[in-house]
Amino acid sequence: MSFPRFPGLLILILTVALIAVNAPVSRADITIAADARTNYVITLPSEPTAPQQTAAKELQKYLAQATGAELPIRSETQVSKNAPQIVVGASDRMGELAPDADVSSLQPDGIIMKTVGKNLILAGDPPRGTLYAVFTFLEEHVGVRWWTSEATFVPEKPTLSVGSLDVKYAPPFIQRSAFYREPIHNPIFAAHLKLNGHHQNVPAEYGGHRRILGFVHTFNRLLPPDKYYDEHPEWYSLIDGKRVRNEQLCLSNDAMREELTKKALAQIRQNPNAGMISISQNDRPCGACQCEECKAIREKYGGEYSGDLIWFINKVAEDIKKEFPHTMVETLAYHYTRTPPENITPRDNVVVRLCSIECSFLQPLGTSEENKSFREDIEGWSDIAPNLFVWNYVTNFHNYILPHPNMRVLAPNIRFFADNSVVALFEQGDSYTTVGDFVRLRAWLLSHLMWDPSQDAEALVREYVNGYYGDAAPYLLEYLELIHDAAEESDVYLRCYMPDTSSWLPPEDVHRATRLFTKALNAVKDDPELHRRVRRAKMPLDNVWLKRYKSLEIASKQSGREFPGPKDPAEAAKEFIRLSEEFNNKYYGEGRPFQDYERRLREKYIRSAGPPPEKCKDLPEDRWVEFQDAFFGMARSRWGRTVDDPRASDGKAARMPATHHEWAVQCHLSDDLTLNNPWHCYVVARCDVKKNAGGDVMTMGIYDLRNSKGITSRSVKMEAAKGPEYKVFDLGTHDIHGGCYVWVAPRKRPDEVEGVYVDRIFLIREEKGQE
Ligand SMILES: [Zn+2]
């Protein structure tokens, strides 16, 4: 894959490391096992901690699997100084053998891997460092790979030799979170990946993890207005002359700060090992206090609204530090507090959290024009703040089960964070699904890069795909390259909410991708487990077909190319639903049950579609496309929903009550249709009336989101729409693209109109050359 290239020095370091792993026996300093026999002992401190004991057991287990030899685990009091040994954890023995190996000089989670004579020392910063030293040794020098919670690779090495080692290392991020299902639901796997973030739930014997007390948006949870507002309205924001309970706090109020600090300290006392507490604004667009005192602080420290926030947080953090010197106080630079302040810097125990939600994830954050605004924020904060925390988005929240071509920026973005004072990183991936876009590869890749951002991401991807997918690897690597090339070619602004793939993955690339997966499946057809892994990895591509079937079919017919998509979309939808169940998948988006998506697929493909529109029945199939109500998005459920209607072409219609005038029915079109512009657009609708009063009953039109402008709109008279029979309304002929949607809205006439019903929307392609 064409990942960004590395500086020469890093490649050199990597090459040296590889040589060390594969070094011939003659050059090795120590031989831990020879022909499945060993005279080595694993030496623990006389009073080992739980994570040190786990580290020794893990080392024993994987060395036994690799070499066939089991190293006994002994206390340092039982092992002679002269015996060949692997010293696990800082101990007197470590001091005797290597007086300069000092774990107290390590940064958080830091490790020491060092050979001394014929001995090996694996130790680290407590509580996790010793485990991380063992895991790093097993990965880099034995060749163990933890691909998933269930798939571990241990090489056979009856003779295991290790070259001279003198490694002292600590990761740039003290808190590392990869928000994926595998490491969240399997805490020991998370420990193997050296993840230690809030959600990773690593048990204490595996070193535990860092928590963020309160997690985020905690102002109102620390000082609930229901409890405090009546007595202390002055603790809450003054807005337009009034104290408001549900916006933010009046940060200049000393009594408020005292009470908030008291509550925060009580929380930390209950969880003294958490490591971080969130003291952060409520999730509101603004709501900053407008009182004279707050304004005066704000004027002094600038930053629009961040000056008074940092002034306040510094004071809270100063008080927390007196009792808990190692607990970090987290706050947000978000919405109205994004711009960094002036004349004030966050204290050393304050962490400022930024999030990248509005960025494009195709182009790197650190260099691209698209992400200039976020980059300026983070660089501005980095200039003044000792510690930043980034909440980064690495999936498509609209629908997890779609290709999301952001893999090439993962490593450059992590390096950009490391270069800009970021000490805690939350990579928010598809935590809910088991069948997202290469989710296992992503969790593994991100974990490795967060541990050591200088690693070669391209090499890591290749290694994973080869290791986890076996003989299918060449095709899958080509597939990954193909979809990333396609996205780069399109130069799409890749948000973390993308409704479909038509804006960046053209039909011919969907075809290529499909052929590559066919080859990949064929390459592993005799290995049921590998076949299962590849089949699961193909589900996002299956979903591309299900989301774009009709328009891809038309594009294919137009181009005269062979059609590699499923012959029968209903069968494809059934298979997709079956596979989701087989792979124990419960969600298609964050908090969005797969059942909801399944219902839409069933309505779209499996339920009988009804006869074609009268205007289309004599046209060839590739001249028209229809969108039944199952395709519509409803802007709000209370504005409309799908109901049974025997007069509708498929027995169902979208019904909107005449109690509002919102564009509730929205039918988003696809970029696949642009090839065949222009299209003549029609809406099939009707209304039930209570009182035959005439006048307008509904409006409809086409809106262009990309250019923020209406393309067309019209209103419909009661006379033309009333009654049980559906009528066809003409929206005219237009050039459309994937940013367009057709909308329909009722008029607000609750006394005269019972409801407005939309059966379907259809488009007829104008013949080329036709006037
Ligand atoms: Zn105030």
C-alpha cells in the first residue's frame, strides 16, 4: 500500500530490529532454549506485585509454546545470582545484575529490555510496565502475535536465541484507547495490545487501566441544578440578565468552585487509582456566563471563552493536586471553548481535550488544507498546554458496515498528535460491531502505533493481513490499496458520517473490489477458518451493493460492462442478514441495533415491490429508478412514519400529520446517478382531508446539500392531492448528484388536513440527445 514514507532513520532502526529478531545463532548473545530444552529460570522479586506475577506466567506460557521448554518461575531468594535467568520486574536481583537499570527513571508505562551476560532483564514502570516489557519481548524477539482475542500466532522455535538488548522505552501517550469491540470485550487481549484507556477494563492482575472519572460533560453532574439551583442560582450562567440552570456554570463564583472541588475530591477518594477526572462543560453549543466578573476574567485571558475556563480549571486543579498529586484534571476545548487563551497556561496536572469531529479523515490532520482549522487549534493549545487529550474519530458512524478509506492517515495523525503535546488518545472506532471494515486489523494497527508511532504502518498492515488472512492476503492488500486510491482520486471530504460510498467509490472500482474478494475467498476455500475470516471482512463491500444496487445496476448497463454484483438483491440481502447473525453482530452503528437495518433491508429488497409506476411500465429497466418509502429518511419520528396503506404501490407509505411544515420525508440520491444526468423526478403522494377547504396541502422539492441551495420546489393544491388514490407530481428534469435529496413536507393545517402520504419517488433518465 502506498502509505506515507518514513524518514530514512526510522527505516534503519526497523531494519536493525528485524536483523536482531532473525539473527543467526552464532551472533546471538544468549540462547534461552536449545532443541526444546532450557536451563533458564524466570526470576521474580521476593515480593512480586500481581502484574509482575502475571508477567512471569505469560512469559512462561508463551516461551513453552514456542520452544517446547518450560522455564520454572522462582523467587529471587531461590535463584543463585550465577544461574542463567530472565529477571521479570524490578528487584534486588535486577540491581545486582544491572545496577544502571532503573525503573524509577521511566516515564509512565515505560519498559526495560536488557541483556546482561547470559541473563535477560524485563522490567518496567509499575503497575503495567513489566507486563509491557514481557509482551514487547514476546512480540519482537520471539515472534508471538496477538491478532484477536481468539487468534494468537506463536512460532515454533525449539532453539530460541536473543541478540544483545539494551532497550529503554516509554510510549508518547500515557493513555491509549482503541474503541473496538474485540479489545473492549476481551480485557486480556487489550492488555496484550498495551491498551490502557477508560473503556479497556483491564483487570488489576494485568495492570489495570486508566479511568476518567465522569468521562465527559460533567459540570451539571458535579453540581446538579435540581439540587443546587434554587439555593444558589448565582452558581449558574447569567444569560440575557437571567441565571439559567441548564447551560454552564458561573466560573468566577468562588463558593461554586469550592463545592465543585469538594465533590470532585470525594469522587477521587473513592477511585484513587483512576488517574484522571473530567471537569468539563455541559454538552451545549455555548451558554457561557455573561456576568461582569466572568467577562472581566475572559477579557484578561482572551481565547473567546477558554480564558475563564482555564483560569477556573487551574484553580480546581491546584486544590486537587494538594491531595492527589498524580491525578490529572481533564477539561474540554470544544465548541465555544476551542480557541486557546492568552496570558494563561494550563497547570501541569491539567489535560485539555480536543475532538476532531468536523475533520476530513482522508487527508492527514497535520498537513491538509481541509483540516487547517483543527490543526491550528491543536497547535495553538500545544504551544501553551503541557498535556493534551485527543478524541479522534476513526470510523463511519452513519453505518459501520461500509468501507471507510482512512487507513493511510491513521499513522500520520498519531504522529501529529505525539508531536503536539498529546498524552492521551481516544481512537473512537466501531466498538459495537463485529463485522465493520477490517475492525480487527484496525484495533491491532492503532494499538501498535499508539505504543510506538514511529512504526511503519504499511509494514504493520501487510504483516497483519498476511498473518490473519493467510493465502487471501495478496488480494485483500490489493483491495485495501484500491479503495484508498479511489478515495484519494475523488479527493472526497471524508467525514465520520458518510451516508454511502458513491461520492468516492465509482462503479468500476466496486466491480474491481468485488472481483478481488472473489479471488480472496477462492484462495482460502479449503480452510474453513480463513474462509470465515475473509467472508466476514467482505460484509462492508456486500453492504456497498445493498446500498447502491439499483444505481450500480444502471451504471453497469450504461457502460456495457459485465455486472459482477449479486444477481438477485433479495437473496443478497437475506445472505447479509444471515451472516450478521452468524458472526454474532448486533449493531450497524453506535447504539443502532442491526434489527433496524435489517428491517430496512427487508422493506427495500425482500418485501414485494409492487408494480412499476405507470410512466415507467413500458420503459427499459435501466431508464428509471424508484425509491420506496423504505429508502426515505424521516427527519424526526414525530414528523412522520411508515404506515400500511393498501392504495400504496407496495402497501406501505410514509405518513406525515398536518401538524407541522417540516421537510420530514427526505430521499437521499446517490452519486451513481450522476453518470446518467439529467433525470426527470416525480413524487407519488396523496392526502386525506378533514375539511374540503382548498389551498395548498404539501410542498416538495430537491435540495442540494453540497452547495446549500434548493434546485427546485413546488406546492400542491388540496384539489390535486385529496382522496385515497395516489397522484404523480412532477418536479421537472435536473442534473443531480449524491449531495441531493428529494423532500416532501405537509402544510400545517391540522383542522383541515388529516395527513399527507408519500408512496414512492421515481426518476426517469432522459434519453441522451433528447431535447
Ligand atoms: Zn459569571
